[in-house]
Amino acid sequence: MNIGGKPWLQTHWDWHVAVNFLTGGSGSGLLLVAALGTLAGQPLAVPAWLGLLLIAGGLAQVSLHLGRPLRGLNALFNPRTSWMTREAFVAGPLLLVALLAALLEWTLLGLLAGALAALFLYCQARILKEARGIPAWREPRLVPLILATGLAEGVALYLLIALASGWHEAMLASGVLLLAALVARILAWRGYRQALRGNAPKEALGVLERAEAPFAGAGHIAPLLLLLVAVGVPSAQAPLAALAALAALLAGWGIKFAIVVHAGYNQGFAIDHTPARGAGTGGLGSKPGW
Amino acid sequence: MTRYVMVADLERCVGCQTCTAACKHTNATAPGVQWRRVLDMEVGEFPDVRRAFVPVGCMHCADPPCMHVCPSTATGQRADGLVTIDYDLCIGCSYCAVACPYQARYMVEQPAQAYREGRMRSETQRENPGRLGVAQKCTFCSDRIDYGQAHGLTPGIDPEATPACVNACIASALQFGDIEDPESNVSQLLATHKHFRMHEELGTEPGFYYLWEDR
């Protein structure tokens, strides 16, 4: 066997797991924004239903792909140190409260669902950060990026709902909030990329490098421009804003998918020194692939 | 206190993979699963090229990230430092596998066979269904250690109480013992040789040391 020790793409967490980060992040972001919306007197049912379905769908997807799905409840055994257990602990009450909020549309339930959704989103971010075998995931600056993109996706979804439902008051507020969320997300992305420089395998850095242009361009610059144009062209406001929201949402999903599925190169192996063999001499160490 | 560790002398290892074969034979791991493996690393560029054979596997870290992330508490740690997996608790989420910086963990979903023609008799007879769909990794042959201790033997010294890979090593490159005992074989080796641990900067405090000489 000739293994050189270079990092390789992990295959333990594939797109099935990535879907949970995609939909869970969007769903919790949406519930968070919907909670703010209820304070302004906006309807709660539609965003609550959608948020609930997105989170439940992601969790169902990942649960079905456990090696032993019938033991799923064992995931509740380690709240002391495991963020996966903590996510499961939050998920139960969150789904219940979101369901009640969707059915009853009480402001208090909406606020509670929003708070639980924020916790759920934070758990998801920490789950990735604690995966210490994957350099692109364990970087602490990934946490603000996951939070920012979850929020941006939530605002984008809320804006789409507002446009489809004709909630005029919510449209303007959602548009402004989307602008702010996109700025926060691109700043978080820059911070993450900067922190990762030299701290991840070359292959992983290459994946993120290639993702940069479409993420920044289609996911930030385009929606920002569309929203600005929408302000000046009232007749086309709705379709332009919808396009901006859609681009922001898809970019968020795209970057999370790229980070989980394509940039998940493992640590690889390294030696601090090469041994002296036979009459030869020892030498410097090696960290292949970095 | 006892903490069992493994020591690999990089100058002695010849990359024969006997330890790999001994581990597979002892633990009946599935095709593609190598709890103990030996890397063949080429370092440098022509004409200044060196070659190193590097045994790797579960490092039985003192601060194991795999244990901290495990949602089911299936991954645990014994008082003697061995990192364990309870196959009956594990849900197969693979979180431990992505938390391990040593790529030491495996998941086998279905019964596997080495050859297309069908399963070998050994594969059928020695299959452990409890290991399907759950995380698995090197145990430092904990069953051999426990057996040895129950019979007054010393792990690392008496073969019956020593991991199979260490017993099989043709060059005595692999050694095993209690690092908390200053008189043990591993403590003596570490006291008299230069050594390092892999990915020490990650702070997992691996229980696997590599010896080297500066000459």
C-alpha cells in the first residue's frame, strides 16, 4: 500500500447531511425574521409553516441516513459536550412551538419560536465547528458565516412570502433587512476566508476560492443591485425584489453545500521529522497537501 | 494511574504491513477497513528525497474530540486512557469520524466481501453484525489487555496482553506500555529518544509517539 498521507475529501457526511444545514439554516432564519414580523403585526402562519417544514425536512433527511436510525433517540444522551445532542434538544420544542405558532398565530408563540430557532441555528454552526478533523469546518470564523447566511436566507424567504402574499408593509422592511443581512454575510465570508488562509489543505482552499466569485457576485452584488434598481423602478419592484431574494437564498444554499460537501477535506497526516534510514540522515518533516 | 500508549520507531519501521495484516486477522475487520495502517511517505524533491513508513490509527487521545462530539455517549474513555466505542449505543451519525484529525474511524453499512466471487468462509464466520452501521476503530486490542491483566500479565511485555500489531512487528518498531510507569518499556524509550506526536498543535494529546534520531 502506498499512501502518502495527503488529505482527502471526507465521505462520512455527504449531501444528505448538507441538506440539514441548508434547510435547517433557512428555516430557523425564517422563523427568526417571522418573530420580528409579528412584533410589527405581520401574519405568522405562512412563515411559521414554511420554517417548520424546512427544519423538520432537514432533520428527517439526516435521521433517515443514520447507520442505525432506530436508535435515533440515543442522540439525546450527551448534552454535556455534544452540539448534536443540543441541537436535538432544541429541535423538539422548536418544532412544537413553531407548529402551535402556525396554528394559533399568537405573537408570544412566534417570539418563542424565533428564540428557539436562533438557538437551533447556533447549534448547527457549532456542530460544524466541533468537527475538528475537517480544517475548513473547525475554523471558528465559520460560526458567524453560518449564522449570517441562515439569517440572510430567512430574510430572503420572508421577502418572497411578503411579495407573494401582498404584505406591502413587510416588503420594504424585508428589503432593507435583506440588504443588511447580505452585507453581514459577505463580511462573515471574508473573515472566514481570511482566517482559513494557510490553515486548511490546498484542495479545500481551492474549492472555496472557486466558490468566491459566484457567491459574491450572484449572491450579493446582484441582489444588492436588483434591490437598488427596484427602488427606482416602482413598476418592476416585485419581480426585481423576488429575483434578489431568490439569488440571496440560492447563494446561501450553494456556499453551505460547497463547504460541507466539497471543501470537507480531512486533516491528512504529517510527521515532524523524517527518520534516518540506513547510512542516510534524517531530515525535515512533511505535511503533504498543505 | 495508568495510561497506555504506543510508540513507533520510525527508523525501525520497514513498511512491511505485517502489523496491518495482524490487526485485520485479529479483529476481523472488513475489506477496506484498516484499524492499523502504515503510510508510505515520500518527502522532498529529487535528488534530496527521503522515505518514511509511518504507522497510524486511533491515537487514543487524552482529550479525544470524537468523544466530546458523540451525541449518544457511545464513544467513551477508560481509566487507562483507551478510547472505546459501545457498538450498542452508537447511532451511526459519523460525527466522531469527522471530528477525528487522524482519520482513524470507519463505518461499514453492509456486510462486505473481499472478492467478487462470493464471501470467503472466514468472512462469514467472523463477521460481527454489531459493527454494521456504527463507528469502529482501533481498540488497542483492549480485550487482550483486559485478559492479560486478569491473568497477572503486563501489557506491552507479555504477548498475550499486548496489541496484535505490536506482537507482529518484525522490527520491534512498535512498542506498547504504560507511560505513567517510569520503568515501563515505553517510558524508557521516550526518555532516551527524541520523539514527537502527530498533529500535536491540535491539542488532542495523542497516545501515540514517534521516535526519531537527529543524525
